[in-house]
Amino acid sequence: MIRTKVAYDLQAIKAKHELLAEYKYDIKPIDRGYNNRTLHIDVGSRAITEKPVSGEMKRLFTGGKGFGMRLLWDATRPQTKWNDPENEIVFAFGPICGITQYAGTGKTLVVTISPATDIPIDSNVGGYFGPYFKFAGFDALELQGISDREVIIYFDGDKGVIKIFSAPDEEINSHLLAEQLIEMYAKDEQEKKSFCTVSAGEGSDHAYMGCLNFSFYDRRRQLARLKQAGRGGIGSVFRKKKIKAMVIKYTGTTPNNNNVADIETIKAVGAKYHREMYENDDAQCDMRHTGTPHLMEIMCDYDLLPTKNFQFGGDAEQIGKVDSHIWREMFTQGIPDGCWYGCSMACAKVIDNYMLRTGPYKGHVVSVDGPEYETAGASTNMNIYDPHFMAEMNFYCDTYGVDTISFGTTMAFVMECYEAGILNLEITGGYDLSFGRGEESMEMLHQIARGEGFGNLVGKGIRWLKKYFVEHYGADPQFLEDIGMEGKGLECSQYVSKESLAQQGGYFIANKGPQHDEAWLIFMDMVNKQIPTFEDKANALYYFPLWRTWFGLQGLCKLPWNDVEPTNNAETDEPAKVPEHVENYRQLYNAVTGQNISADDIISQSERVFNFQRIFAIRRGYGTREHDRCPYRGMGPVTETEYLSRAERYDKQLVEILGVNPEGKSTAEKMKLLRDYREGQYQKLLDAVYARRGWSRNAVPTVEHLKSIGMDLPELLEVVKANL
Amino acid sequence: MITVNTESFPWEEGLTITRLIKRKRFTFRMLVVKIDGAVVKKPAWPETKIPDGADVQVIHLMSGG
Ligand code: SF4
């Protein structure tokens, strides 16, 4: 099959562009990983300005997400809403971003005030935009304002020219728009690799779970591939600003655009890592062939693969339909699928020659970027164990600019509401939304894109729906609070956390909401039993979130840290930390910047930004203990069916932990005992974690703690003092 | 009886590490196994017999997530 090519009159489309603003800047070389300036664009007034980056900014915020948070704080007021003109989307890159000698070094960190959570969200995304934008001259880009018409922002990183055009006729959906724009601007096939686009889609026009697509041009497939900044509705903000796309051109990529302090060390560390990757990957995670879906059957075996809205941890009967063998077959093999130069982990797998079965592009033959584990898990969560559904949902979510995780978790919630009788055919517009209904789920997604029907409500996410179902359909609010798997307004990603108290904390204490990139402790806690005490769990929930935050400060991908490991990792003192890789990162940072930081300094860099983000939420009226609430579905069985499905496990716990004999007790009585216990444990965990992090019992960083980490800035002290 | 990750597990004559992993359904691939605190490398798992009363750790390293 040949991929469907949609024909356009690109000249006619381009002829409609009206130049609205133009800005020229001096091109200067990067100095040891930093440009020392950022760019601000107000798409409302069309003003384009440069800002210097101070030494203090670098010292306190390092880069990437740190810069993003600082700039967003300065640009907004505590009252700023996601759809106010002053809300910004900040794209930031970090000092290591863009080196080509190590794996996973091309990430952009995107932050904004989220429509889903009303606090800052951050998302980490691949594709070439981050490195190109950094090489073009800036450490971050702020987009502010709301345009009065659809625009495209064009960056010519070779010449130092920025233009804002009106763009009335281009597509909105990303797979077509990326192709149109690259075709429009690249002079020939050879030049296409030098272009990268950022766009959303029609789903982002209506949903609060909009995502952004960052392209990179795949020369072998002659295709603009898409990677997503998925979480928290950043795409919705982008479309609210009436930005159709950003396009960057940069042709000058070299092995040392960052002008690093010590290129030889970077080459040596990179070569060692690549060797490890080639030697160990096949026997370890097989990332190069199967990508993250290698986890499917593993998660099912450990009762962690969400099924029927996190009621169950997998389905042994069905898993064979979507396990790693299926993906290995469906993904095209033999093409290195790295989302930035130098990524030997190359996990960005593709299903080529997929013919769409539904929606506006039905019958088109396309390449599907993915699915990743999270997308496949979002589908099993709806009890849809069908690889074709997963591919279809993945494709349309991406091109519509809808986050697959939020869509899947929200649909799973809706399906449970449907089966519980809260919803019916009349309410859903005639669609049976029972668990397992693939066609109907796809229709909901298409409705999100069209902004119509029940799907349009689904796109608003679980927190919004809970309120709506109570107000309009008389739903029991407690039941919805129990089964709605969201925290802080963000839908939970795809791991069952019931049997891991540490992961309940990892999810629901997380600054932005329950996304696994802050902490993933399930094996350490639930399987290895390495962190049995509250103190142990609190230590893990201190170290790992800070360690993982650091990837976001640097423009790095987390996967190369621990999805392959040195052969002797087992013999080290702390294998869970992968000490050799920590040392690699320390050396990379020092070799880029010319500094000499220690492994502890890495944690300190993160701790400053981590606390800043927490205080940012508090400044906006959130971020305190009540907002770290975990829905009971995340902790234990909400329904009798759920309890009975794992009755042996729960009964045993009643005996061994609570000293209660379950004989003669009704399921409801046993559930109540278990619930009281587990909810109490979670509260104790909060106390332990807050104390370890230097926060008050109400989750507010203390003045002493801020002083000890060098973050006693007047604007932060003002916020914490008002809340302590 | 042996202890596996702090929990009791029935011992049997000739129990090897490979067999234990199978019986526990530990299908994750990135495992570190220690018997009474000493690491046993993967190639030796099929041959290594676990003594009765041993304290076994089967550490699942983090990946994914
Ligand atoms: S490991 Fe995968 S997601 Fe990360 S940079 Fe490499 S290809 Fe991209």
C-alpha cells in the first residue's frame, strides 16, 4: 500500500498569507549550552522582543522547565485563566538539549496554565523543534496574547528572521498541516529535514485535553513524523491563541552547535552508552524493536495494566491480542526510529501502511506514530484489547491534537458511568458506551473534533464531567469522586496504583497531577518490598521526583536513563538509580557547561525548580494538602465486583495487616475495613513525604527549607508566609 | 520455606532461580537476584539451587514509567 497523499494548491494557500509582523535578530553562537537570551512573542499585539537571561536565572532555574516556570510566573497573575490573553505557552530547552552524541537529547519542555488543572502544567516532547530553536538563538520562547485571526509563526533560524503570517486556508489537523507546511517552505526533498512544525488540531479547538504535535522529518519514509506534548491541555491554549502552527527552518546542525566546553568527554560518554545500548537492549527492554509497548504483558502479569477504568490490573484472556509480539510485528522494523539525532534507543516506533477505518480520513493509508505503552494502556482501560483500535485512536488523537492518556482515562470513566446507569442512550445521543465499545469510542473522539454531541462533553475531562453528571443527571457525587481517576484535574496515566502506597503518592502528590514522569515506584514498593516504611517511601518520593525533574531542566528524555542498563548495574549499591548513568549525565552537564557539579548538585538544581512549581500552584490557590487527594479507585476496590475479583488478596491483608478475621463478614464490611485502613495509610504517607521535602503538614514549603535550598526569593516567601 | 522479597515462599528440593522466577511469574526481564545478599548473575540462574531457608531478593529494576 502507498501512503495517501492529499493534493493541495500550495501556491494558492500561500497567496492568502498576509505578513502581520517581522522581526530580525542577530545570530550569535551558543556559549556552552546557553544562548543567554529568550524570545517573547505577543500574537495579539504582534510584538516580538528579546530578553536577556541573567546569571541568577541560570543559577536558580538551570534551564528547560525551570526557565519555563520562571517566565510563566512573571507573565501571569494568580488570577490568570488558561484562556486569558496573558496566559503563556513557554517552550524551553535546557543546556544539554541539542547535543547529538548521547541518546535522548532533543526534548522541549512546554509549560502553560492548564485548562484542566488551572495550575502550571509541564510536558516533555521530542521532535526537532527544541534543538533547532535553540540553535536558532534562544533558550526559551514565550507565546502570549490571543490573535484576532489564524496565524502561522515562521522562524528562519539561518537568517535570524521571524515572521507572523495570517493563515486562513491551511489545514488544522496536524498530520496534514505538518506535511503542507514542510512542502510549502522546503525548496526540495533534501531540505525537508531542516524544517520542523508545532501544531495542534480540531480536537484542541474544543477539548480541555488538547495536545501539541512536534514534527521531525523522516527521510526514509519521506514523512513528517509527530511527537506529542500531551498532558494538561497545552494544545487547547495554543488553539485559543489562534495559532495554527509554528514553523522553524534551521539548516546548520553540526556535532557541536552548543559550543560545549569539552566535546571529547561528550563523545566518549556517548560512545560508551551506544555500545551498551547495542549490546544489552535486545535482552533487556527491546526498545529498538518494540518501543514502550514491550511493557504490555509485563504490566498485565503484575496486575498493573488498567482495565475497565482501573478496576482491574489486566485481563489474562485478552492480553495476547495486544502484547509485545503483536507490536513487534505491526511496527516497521529495520528503520532507526530516533526522535532526535544520536538517539540509539530509537523507540519512536511506527505502524506504516495503516488504512483508517473511521472518521474524515476513512480509507486513507497513513503511518501511525505509535502507539506508546500509555496509549495502548488507555485503550485496555476502556476494555478494548484491539491493536487496530489502538492504532486508529492513536492516529486520530494525534492529528486532532487530543491527549491519548486523558482521552482514554476519561472514556473509561464515562463507560463506568454508563454501566452504572448514570448515563443512557438518550444522554449519549444513541451511543452504547459500555466497556469494550470501540466504534462508539471512536465516534466520541470524532465528536470532540467536530465540537458536537456527547463527545464534546467528554473532551472537557473527568473533573468537569463529574460536576456535570451530578448537576444534570443526579449522579451520586461520592461515587464519582471514588471512580474518577484524576488528581488536581489531570487524568491519571496508565498504571494501577492500588497495591503500591508509594505510587499513590507518586501520582497524586505530583506537582502537576498524576503523570508517571514524576515518580514510578511500583516495582520498588509493591514487588521488591525495598521501601517498606513510611520513611523509606518518603525518601524515594524525595529522590526520584527530583532526579526525574532534572531531565526536564536539561532538555533530556528520561527513557535512556533506565530502559537500558549496564551489565554490572546489579552489583552496584543502588541499582534502582542506575549509578553509572547518573555519572554519565553528570559528566555530560559538566562537559557542556564547563562547570563541575556533583551528583548531589543535580538534585539541588531540581529541588529549586520543584519547590518553585509547588509554590506557583499555591500562589494560584491550589497546591496544598487537600489538592494532593487520591481518588479511592487509586487506592483500593470501590465496588464489590472489584473486591471479589481479588478477594483472596484483600482477605489476606485483613488478616495479616489488620488482624481481622474476614469469616462471617459481608463484602461491604470488609471493604469498609480495608478502605479505612488504606485511606489512613495515605494520610500518613503525606505527612512523611511533606516532612522529608521540608514542607509543612499542609504541603507548603517552609521558610527554613527555602533558605536551605537558596530559594528564599521575596515573591516565594510572600506566598508561603500567607499559607503557613 | 524461603523468603522472597520479604515474604515466605515454599521451598522444594532442587529449586533453581529460574524455576523460582517462573513460579512467581516474574516475567519482567530486568531482574537482579541475590541469595543471602550475594548477587547471582543471570547466566548462572538455571543451575543455581536455592538452599532451604534462604533469603532471596528478586529486585525488579525500574524501567518504563
Ligand atoms: S528514547 Fe525514544 S522518546 Fe526518547 S529521545 Fe530516543 S527515540 Fe525519542
